[in-house]
Amino acid sequence: MTEDEIFEAIRSDAGPDVLPVASSEAVAEAEEAIGHPLPLLLRRLYLEVGNGGFGPRGGIIGVRGYDFWSSDIFPDITESAVEFHTESYGRQAGMIQLLDWGCAIASLLDCRDPEGAMWGWDPNLCCLDHALFPQDITFASWLAESIGRDLRRALL
């Protein structure tokens, strides 16, 4: 699927929990905290579809102003970006937590890569030192895989 096709598929069936669109100021604040721009598809989704509440399990976390049950760890992607600047265990500046699957499992987006490389986080597999792992998939492909699927388990 092209990014335009992914966008249209998400927009046409964003789900019942999609939140109102994000402000351009909130998106700019998130990008400043991250230190890199968001992938264009995600930026467009926040500004034209909703500030979170769409995507796998209706749970992509939004920018500031996001107020949803889907993340018990970070209230928005800006907070995860700030935390990852100083946190250890492999998560680094330029990464954000994009989706909280529960049980401390998360999908992370690496904004240092313009394609938006996806990473998994699962401290239950071993320990915090080995919780982060590459998924070898871009944000657009990761999102495309979720379209039309009822994902009960992590898309890792």
C-alpha cells in the first residue's frame, strides 16, 4: 500500500475511539522534544484524522492534549521523547513510544530514521537490558499490516 492508501484506509475507518485532530502547535512541540520530524504519514494522521486512538487496537498514542486510556506509561509521545533522552536500556533520543500493548510491552518509533523504523519493547522476555529489539519494518508498513485486523496481541 502507498502512504496515501494507508491514510485513506485509516481515515475511512478510524474507529470509535479516535480523538479530535491535534493542533499544529502540539505536533511541532512533539517534534522539538523528539529532535527529529515525525514521519510524514504520522504527522498527517495527527493533523487530519485524530490525535491518537486509531491504528492497531485503536491505540496509537497522541501528542500533547491526548487524553486516552491506551497508555499507562506515558501520557503522550512528547513525554516519551523527553524520557528517552535520559533513559537507559537502549531507548534513545529520537525514539517515541507509539503504542502500549499492556504488560509493559510497547511499539516504539525511531524518528531518527525518515522512514520511521519500528522497534519492539518487551522487558518480560528477559530483562530491561535486552527489552528493546528492532522489528525490521517501517511505520507505514507496520500500520498497513494492522488495517482491517482485530489485533489482540502485539504486532511485534
